[in-house]
Amino acid sequence: MSSFNVAKFGGTSVANFEAMSRCAAIIENSPNTKLVVSSACSGVTNLLVELANGVQDQTRRNEVLNQLADIHQAVLNNLEDATQAASEVSAILDTVTRLAEAASIQSSHKLTDHLVACGELMSTHLLTQLMKDRGINAVRFDIRDVLRTDSNFGKAEPELDTIRQLSQQNLVPLCQDFVVVTQGFIGSDAEGNTTTLGRGGSDYSAALIAESVEASGLEIWTDVPGIYTTDPRIAPKASPISEISFSEASEMANFGAKILHPSTLVPALRHDIPVFVGSSKEPEKGGTWIRHQVESSPLFRALALRCNQTMVTLRSAKMFHAYGFLAKVFEVLAKHKVSVDLITTSEISVSLTLDQTDTSGGAPQLPEAARLELEELCTVEVEHNLCLVALIGNNMSESKGYAKQVFGTLEDFNLRMICYGASPHNLCFLVHESVSKQAIQKLHTELFEG
Ligand code: ASP
Ligand code: MG
């Protein structure tokens, strides 16, 4: 195992010169950090995505290009020695201009990745120079030289063996002498085309890189001081969690706690690398450590909320005492590449929620062709505007009595599709969107504020 840490800074952490300076101070205060993974400056990826989608209106295109130039220029203006970073950023902005024009004629996934990657390519030039100005022995590294992926542009899959090999060869030795600054979110395929891991993918990048260099720890610096018992914007009395297990944290990420990209913990868990989550704005507040072994494993740990749920209910009298019905249902779903998230069954019906497979953030849809085929087997009902509430904790399937407390608290709510007992780490159910926050508030008061 390497003796150094990998630190990742999110978009808000590197939003401008002041924010980047706070990151540099964090790095100065932890001499153990040798590898820094940065997102694009806040807002930049959104602007690049807009350009990549094709902006035909030249005035709007120039407006976006000017905004991009301004964000980066504002940092350059504050650097002591801006010459090199300025010329690098200006060259990248030229590429952005050229690609934006191409995208306005015809966009493609490949072109999109090339374009949106420019955000991280620019921010890392700025952060590196800012660190150098402060006397840190920093060097910028193009992560595309090690982060090999397949060619699935927009949501590329990492090729772990190659990444490990290239990291050990090219990245680890560099970390002996320098604090290396590199990009999150981006990679390259075997042909050298730029790829991306999907929106919000910098956390995942950082974890993959930490795994490949066998880091001793992974720090994720963001704009919240760690993981809370629930989103404090929903329940103001939510409290910070100082230590949480990988299993609990994975459940939270999967169930929509928007603190970490859901894939982030997979590489960390594989290599047993402890993960820290904290706020670069208030590092003194501490944060949350996610580890394999934790000191306490309370029955109730946290509440997560995931909205935009689509529930499909399939009913058939034939399901009663029949075999093969569920197999047929899943055959149809598999054929149409519909990925199922949660499922509950009764004697004559089965309810399921659909997985969020694209990155648009909208509610997942049941494809019409799948619906028609299912209708040959049973009645099909599709409901939207539902939210999933997940109670996360430990040994829940073995403890008696708590379900009564949970459901008693929510007796006035119309709960749908309750999943209980399948996982020792969660109990979850659907409620209508209009009452979802209220459900979280009531449960938080009852289970966490006592
Ligand atoms: N810059 C990318 C995004 O905004 C990746 C990241 O920040 O994690 O999606
Ligand atoms: Mg992010």
C-alpha cells in the first residue's frame, strides 16, 4: 500500500480563486496528500454540456463562451505567475470554441466527451499554478494517460487492470517527488479518444485512482461537512455522522443521498481504503470517515430520500398458484433492457420500481414496447410522482419491534411498496412526492432526535 492519500475537490471547492486557495491550504496541512483530483470549476460542466448539445444561435454560443472565459480569467487574474496557465487555458478555450461550432452543426457522444472534458483540463491548470505560487511542489498530470476506459462515451466503464498498470508505471513514481494534480471525470479509450465517466463522476475517478495507486486514504472535499443523519435542508436537526461503515454509506449513496457518486465506494471497498468526506469551506468542522470497521453500529443510522420514482404494478389472476409468471415478466423486462430497482410481490400482483439508467435526472420510463408485451400477460399500471424513503441502519432484519415504531410514526401517510427484511441495512417504501419531506421530518424527529 502507498503511504499517501488521494484528495478530491468538487466543483464548488474549486469554484474560484478563494475556493481554490482553501483547497491549497488543506493540502498544505496534510503532508500525506500526494495526489489531488479536481473537478471543473463550478458551473463549467453545465455550460460545456449546453455547447455540446449544439447551440445554433451564435449570440448565445458566444455568451456561453464568454462566461467560460470569465470564470477562468478571474482565477488567472489572481495568480502570481499566470503566464503558462494563461496560455494553456487559452488554447483549451480555442478548442472549446471550435468543438462548440462543430456541435452546433452535428453533435455526437464522442464530440460531447471531448468538449465537456475541457472543464477539468482547465481547472487543473489553474489549481496547479495556484499551488506552485504558494510554494507547493505541484505538477499537473493528464489523467487520460492512465485512466483507460471502454468507448462508451458519456458513461464509460473503467478498465481496471490497465489503469492499475499504467498508474503504477506513470503516476506512483511522480507522487514520490511531487504533489500531483489531475482531473476527475475524464479518461480515454484504447484509441486515445477522450471519454467521461458520467455526470458527477469525479468522485468515482478519485476512488479508481486511489485504488490503482493503493492509496492509504481517499479524501472527498465537497461543500457539506460530511454525511448527516438526513439532508439538513429537509430536517434542520439532522446531525453529522463521524464514522460510518462502507455498507451503510453505500446504501445511502444508492438511495439518493447526494453526497457521493454511487459508484465511488466500490473501488474503495475493494481495496479497503478509508474514505473521508468533508467541506473544503469549513475543514475545521471535520467530516465523516467511511471505513470497514466502525466503533458503533446503531440500529438507525440515517434517512435518505430519492424522488422521481416510477412504479409499475402488474396484476394477473393467473399469478395465483401459478409458476413461471415472474420469469416471463422478467424475460420481457430484460428483452427491453428495463432495469428493476425494488420489487415486492403479493399473490396476484407484483410491484416494481425502475432503475435510473440515464443521467438526465428525470423519472425513468417504461418503454411502450415493453408495456405492450407485458399487457399480453397481465394488467399494467404505471405511476409517477413518487419518492423513495429509505431508513438505513444495522441488523434491522433481526431486530423486533422497530417496524411498529416506524409505521406507527407514519400511520397518517399512504405508504406504497414497502420493502422490509430483504436487507439488514435498510427498510424502504414509496410515498407520494407531495408528502415525502414531511415523512422524512416525522421519522427523523421520532427516530433520531429522541
Ligand atoms: N465536472 C463533472 C460534472 O459536473 C464531474 C464532477 O464534478 O464530478 O458532472
Ligand atoms: Mg460533484
